[in-house]
Amino acid sequence: MFLLTLVKISVHLIYMTDGRSLLLAPCLADTPAAHVLERAVLESRVREVEEENRQIRLQLSQSQGTAVQQPDGNYGNQQWGASADTGPEDGDNTAEEKNNHTECPRSPTVQKCELIHVACVCAGHNASRDVVTLVKSVLFHRRNPLHFHFITDTVANRILSSLFQSWMVPSVQVSFYDADELKSEVSWIPNKHYSGIYGLMKLTLTKALPSDLSKVIVLDTDITFATDIAELWGIFRKFTDKQVIGLVENQSDWYLGNLWKNHKPWPALGRGFNTGVILLYLERLRRIGWEQMWRLTAERELMSMLSTSLADQDIFNAFIKQNPVLVHQLPCFWNVQLSDHTRSEQCYTEVSDLKVIHWNSPKKLRVKNKHVEFFRNLYLTFLEYDGNLLRRELFGCPSQASPESAQLQTALEELDEDDQCYDFRRERLTVHRVHLYFLQYEYTPTEDDTDITLVAQLSMDRLQMLEAICKHWEGPISLALYMSDAEAQQFLRYAQASEVLKNRKNVGYHIVYKEGQFYPVNLVRNVALKNANTPYVFLTDVDFLPMYGLYDYLRKSVVQLDMAHTKKALVVPAFETLRYRLSFPKSKAELLSMLDMGTLYTFRYHVWPKGHAPTNYAKWRTSTTPYKVEWEPDFEPYVVVRRDCPEYDQRFVGFGWNKVSHIMELDAQEYDLMVLPNAFMIHMPHAPSFDISKFRSSSSYRNCLNTLKDEFHQDLSRKYGATALKYLTAQRNI
């Protein structure tokens, strides 16, 4: 009878995180919530769903008299935390009553398009990388608009604000709060935990976050989501009137005090609670005087404990020990804690039951767990996942476009798709995600304001040059790397394994994530240029090695040529070798000897003499003082200029005119081109780039490049007037 009824009812569907559809239990068939779900079914899935329903009916018709096993409720394994989400009457049911219980899932508790608030404390370069993986896992599963609230130090603020601004994810808002302004609230608390003062910041959220924000999900940066965060948000509606905090029980024996002899943890309720995932009912916390209550708790316990061992977690647990009625215990699969010797395996019968994975051991991915390979692969999936794919609109939840997005959309609509150079023009409008300072970076400005940053860009195929450059240039370096998400992780592993790179903290690595068919070389250069922190920059390419001692020589030249008060571009003469193994010259005299022997050549003399001929290598051979040279068509030397120089023109992508246009604009702004007599750099051999191959093989590519040149000349004339006419004339005479 039950089977027949199930077949006859109108079909209502829910979608699981893996995209599969399941029949809802019949008790939901006519509820308002079911109708909301029905309207939310994606049109593209209708045919697939109908086929699934046909198969279900067929299976049911073939299994008359066989017991039907209902899908698990929202929380699956209830071994832990049963009191949190099981009604009191369920606990007293007999075995027979439990077997007959239909376990109808509760009505959806999160409205479609309801805004979900998520808070996170993030400080430093490493935590900023970690939080990106967390955000990816949340965005991948989410179906609701999100508002991220980040409590950050200066470093994380700079990194994450730039990242989200360039990411442009629809229906995502981001707010930042200065951690420095909150330090005084917790700096009085001695803390032994490796997270330092930032590990105590979650205690201050009622003060840090907006006063009109009523509730928030608080996450550690080492969290990975395996389900829609809306499921967790919905648990707020299960709080009793008195409950203000939702937490998962701690899955280690830490708070039981039996890990070693004389182990004395802070007081806790039973096993205590882990604060990697917290539901904070801010409105209620403010009402009960949370700020004063946690302070009093901390002061009382510190009299005997002297310091915290697990940062904010110790204070939260001591507070809950005194006020157990205020906590709502979450099922443990909302915070599966992967540290050594935890009971995390008791949280799930199948790994597919997992909701949230917490890498809360300092060992991180090296932690001991029999399913660690599964967890590691899930984490690595999001670590290397293409973040561009998360720029999708929410179905049925239109978002308010930002002014930048609206302006970009207008510009895209104005493009002519029939234009043979459409792809080039489209690339100029592409907004690439940018992750600044991907690795640890430290720089202290010099007192004499003469410091110079080497600025360059590269892709994965030039990584092998980094160690050599660091050996040749001891000053600060700003590098922009054009990579996919997966390649960025390969670079991270490469840098962490290199003794040379990991010991250099004055190198800023900025990831520009791949998108589109062209290499946006000038956009990537501009990222490196804009994030140099010195008064002067040395604009070069990554496949050049500067002479030993060039950094100090250039700093002296900056002073001698009074660059602080004059417009000058110092030209560093470029040479090249065809040998992969080179005994690098230690002086100008040694270089000239190698030049005469044919071991070295002036750069590109045999394929592109115009590019560097104006340097006047004949004069350089005997010169002992800097000398001025005039601009000539197609001149593209490598120069030292003030950091406030013009940016590279981003219409030039791939191969051709990307540096030529920049030198032309320097000349238009009346920079004097001064060749340094005792400076040099050497180009190392490598395979041709993909873009130069396209330039050589595609006539349409070359035609579009000529079109872009003409447009650049016109723009230069409008910008600089009669001064720029010489460039147009020179181009026509070529």
C-alpha cells in the first residue's frame, strides 16, 4: 500500500551536493516548502529527472512486499550530538518505534536567496592562501548569496581585497575589519598557541562585526566544505531561545586531561568543544553581555592556568562549562577534526557523509587518519580548482552588478564581434584574478631613498630562471607569474623546496591567473610594476641575468644622475648567449673578450637589430661615463626609471610591441635615455614562446598587431599632441 501511494504522489525533488536527485518522503508532498523546492528545479535537469523517476517507479513496482529504506535525514550519522538535532521524544522510542519512524527530513530552513554571513580571522601571507581554498570550497557548493567578513592584518587585507576585487564573483559581498584595532581587546591574554594573538580574535566578533548583524558562521582558515553552507546556516533556526553558540564536540582527548603526566587543560564540559566551526548568534550574545562574560571567565581561569594553550578555544570552553545551557551541540560531521589521535572516524560511516573537514593539526595534510588520502584529494581538488569557474550567477537569485561590472559589461557590448581583431580587443577587457604576495614577503625601506626593485613577469616555463636571478640580484624583486590555479600550486611546491628561494624574503610573487587565449604580457608586467615598494624600478625580462653587482651599481647611478629630480631612463645594455652553460663574465672587460670571441652577442642583432641598435654598442665598448641616446623606431631597451613611470599599454598581448610602446611613451613624456657604461645583462637561451610562434605563422595575428599599432599612435597623439607626431611619421617611413 505504501509503495503504491509513493508511486502515485506528485514528484517533488531535492538536489544533493553531487547533483543527484532523490524523492522526498510523502509527508512533504504538499507543504509550502516543497513547492518552493519544486520551483527551484533547474530546467536543464528536467529530462534527466524524469528518466530517474521512471527508473524509480520501475524498481518499486518490482519490489512489492520489500521494505523500503528511506533516505537519511539531513544529518545522516547521529552517533554524536544526538541531543542537538533529535527531538526529545526520539530518545525514548523503543527499537520497534524507531524502525517504523519515517525519518521525514525537516522543511527547508534557509530561504532561497537568503544572505548567509561568514566570518574568518586571517593574518599573513600563508593564511591568505589557505582562506582562498576555504572560499573555493564554499563557493563550489553554495546556492545562496554570501557575505564574507574578514578580520585581517595589513598584509591579508591587501592580498584579499585585491583578490576579491579582481575575482568579481556574483552575489558575494566582502567586508574587512582591521585586526590592529582589536588587539587591545585580547593582547592581555598570554597565549602559547602557534596562532598568536590572532588566535584570540574570534572572542571579539560581537564588537568587531556590525551591530545590526544578528548571526554569523565563524570558520578557521584550515576548513574545507563538502556541502552547501546553507545547511549549516539553517541550524540557527534549531537553537532554543537560550542558546547562543553552536559548536562541535572536540574529537581529541585534550580536555580530558589524560594525554600525559601532569597534563592540565582548561576546564571544559566533557570532551570540550572545537572552535574551528562556530555558529554565533550575535544578537543574543550582545544581549547577555558576552564581552564582559568572556573577560571575567578568562581573568578567573588565568589566575591558575597562567596562559591559554589553544587560544580562544580554551576560553570558549571555560565559558560553556559555566553556562552549558547556552551551547547548541552540532553533529560532529560539521567539524571533522583531522589531527593525530582524534575520534574523527566515529563521525561518519561513509566518507560521503562528511560536511566539513578541519585540518587542525600543525601537520596539516600529513596527519594520520585511515581516510587521509580521500580527505587530501578533496582538499587538493579545491586547492587547484579553476577559480574562474566560480564566477557564475546564482540560479534565480539575480545580483546587483557593481559599478565595475556594469562598466565592463557596457564595454563588452560595444565590441563588434565581426571585427577580425575582436579577440584582441576582448582580451584587453578581461579581468584576471590576481593574488598578490603569494609567498612570505618582507621588505624594509632604505634610509637613502635610492632602492631599486627588479621587475619582471614569467610563466611556468621560465621557473628555472628564478634561482639564478636571485643569485645575481640581491635587492628586492617584484615578479608577476601568469599561471593556472594548478600551476600556482606547482610553483609553491617548487619555491618551498628551493633553498635559494625560500631564504629570500624580499621577493614579491604575484599570481595573475590564466584566462583567455592570449598571454596578457603587459597586464602581467603592470601587476609586478604596481607592487614594487621602492622609489625606482629596473624593468627587465626574466630570461636575462644581470651582471654581478648590478644592484649596487644602479643605486649609485641613481644618485650620480640625480634621478630624484630629473626624468631619466637608465639603459642597461643587453647581450645574449646561445649556450645553455655559460661562464658568466665578472666584469666589462671579460664580457668584451667573450664578445670578440663569439661566445656572446649584442642582443637580437641577427633577428631584430632595431630593438637595441640605438644603444650604440660601439660607443659603449670604450665609454666610461653615461651617454644620452635618442629614441628610434622599435627601440626597446631595458631601463631603470622612477616607480611612477607610465604603465605598459595593455592592448598589446602576446608577442609584439609590448615593450616598444612603453619606451615610446617614456620618450613622449620627455625621459632622457641614458646608457650606463659599466652595466650589462645577458639573455639566456630558451625555447620559443607559443605567442611568437603564432605571430610568425598567422597573417591575421600580424594584421591585428598593425591595427593596434595605428590605434596606439592615434591615442598617443591625442594624449601628447604635436610631440607625438614624430612617432607616426617614423612608423610610416619604415
